Amino acid sequence: MNYGTNDGEEVDLERMNKAVETLKEWAKKVNEVLEKEFDDHIKRAGKIHPEGARIVEHLKEYTLRSGKRIRPACIIAGYKAMGGESEEIFSASASIEAIQTYLLIHDDVIDEDDLRRGGPALHKLYRELHEKNNYKGNSKKFGWDMAILAGDLANSFGVDQLAKSNFDSEKKGKTVRKLEEIHRHTAYGEVLDVIFNYKTIDEVTEKDTDLVYELKTAHYTIAGPLEMGAILAGGTKEQKESLMKYGMKVGSAFQLADDLLVLYGKQEKIGKRVGTDLEEGNKTIPLLIAYKRGNEKQRKLIRETINKKNIPQETVQEIGEIIKETGAYDYCKNKVEKLIKEGKKEIENAEIDPKMKDFLLGIADYIITREA
């Protein structure tokens, strides 16, 4: 799958490739910060009890699994876009990756998903530990209990990472408050997501799912982190608004593109089984549009499949074909391109550092050209 542009929107491949290389360079630096921080936490936890060290070791391994570090990159980009130059930004940016670990671990518990980033979910690791050591009680509950606690620890680590960074106290305080605002919006998005998963597909609208995209992805993944970086650098209100508008458009496009990748991608690339959205009952926009436009036979298959566990890959592929046959695939593809175009326009007119403008435009292009 490749997101070409149907409306003639130009993709600057050189700019895009340069942005992706920058993303990789920053990810390497962020990983170095995370590794050092987790090692320090392991030492401190080990002084309390060996089990404390063990749980942090699991957190370290889980966090350092493959990932593009897009959220820390947005903090760095937001900072540099305002002219910020301190290398301390790499340490501060790592804070949101620990928060990401916290949210993913809890999300895995909610979804009862055993696979994350190509490896076992944390609750599965502890369930297996329970079974291996013949502990008393229910191994599944033990896994969930330990995962929730691990997530709580990761959340603490993330806030601490930002709070101890070497920035002006006033700016740092505002950035911590912004982080908590992002956290709050994400929680509201998850509340809606869970509720919509328990509703029938007839009861959920595209507008409902758009709101979840904005709260759970756009604000949390792109817009909020960009603003965090801008706050640390002392950006103006107008500059922060430009970054926020860009982030909300591009972030929503990012999530919609991911929904297609999860349906048509490969497990080794997306880090989880293809079709998990169907099993979890996620009312994604591709599914909603296909259901709305489908004939009775197609709608019946979607109704009978969504929310079921262990869906055969043949059925996932069949629903993928329905999404294409009904035009839902092209609808989503065009919506991604429209959102990206609108986001790029916001950043093209922004008064920010030219190099970071190119980086953000390149990342937007990457979203519409990445393959499953």
C-alpha cells in the first residue's frame, strides 16, 4: 500500500528522506537517554527489593523496542523551531516516551492484547512468570495487576524526567502542565474509545471516531509535543498556534493512515497481528464507511465479525476487500491527503526556523507515502 496523491499535492522526496534521517538521528539520542535513565532507576529499585529491579528491567526492554520516537521528535522539533539550541532538549523529550510506555501497557490490558511492538505485552510476561514459578492464584489477574503497576511506574518516570531537566523553572512548569493536559485529553479519548467499542457499529458515527483520533493521537502524538518544545524555547502565542493547528491535522491523518496499515500491513512491520482492530471492536473510519456503503451481505459480515476474538486471516482479508469495493479505502486515502495538505499549509505560513519547517513538511509527506 502506498499513499500517492490524487489531488496533485506535491511530495518532495528529498525533503521527506532528509526528515526521516533526522528522525532516526534523534531517535538514537533519545534511546541513549532512555537507556541511561532506566539503568539508574534499576539501581535505585534494586536497593528496595530485587522485584523492583525486575519490573524496571521489563519496562526498559519494553520501551526500547522498535519505535520511531515520533513524540520526542516533535518536542525536539517544537523547541528547535523556536530557535532553541540546548542539547538538554533530548533529555526532556524522553519524558514523553516513558509516558507512552505507561499508556501502551494499560492499553494492552484494556484490549487484552498479548503482542506489542513485535514482542510480548507486559501483562503476558508476568503471566508467564507466574506460571513458570507456580505462584498461587490466577496467572492472568497477576499479569494484569503487575502491568498496571508497571505502567504507573513508567508514568512517574516520565514526569520526573521532564521535571528534573535543566530548563528555566517557569517554562518547565508550563511544560509539565501541558504534559498533564495532553495526558488528560488522551484519557478522555480512551474513555470514548472503550465506550464506542462496546456499542454496535450502527450506534457510532464518523464524527465520533474523528474525536477519538483528535484526542488519542493528534493532540498526544503531534500537536501537544510540538507545543511542549515550543514552550521550553519561549515561543510566541502565534508560533505555538501554528504548530498546534499543523499537529492536529497531521496527527489525525497519522491515525487514519495507521488504521489502514493495521488492515493491510504485515505483522512484522506493524508489530501486532493484522486485524486486531476488528477483534477489539474499534469503530475505525475505514470500517464505518464500508459499513455505511455496503450491501446487506457485506454489512452482515462486518456486524458478525467485529468484537470477535481470533478472527481468521481469511475473514480479515475479506473485510479488507469490502473496504476497497465500497470505496471506503479511497475515501480514507483522500481524507488523509486532505488533512496533510491542510496541515502543511499551516506550517508553510508559520514564522519558525526554516530547517524545522522543512522537517515538519517532510514528516507530513512521509505519512502519505509510507508503505505497509
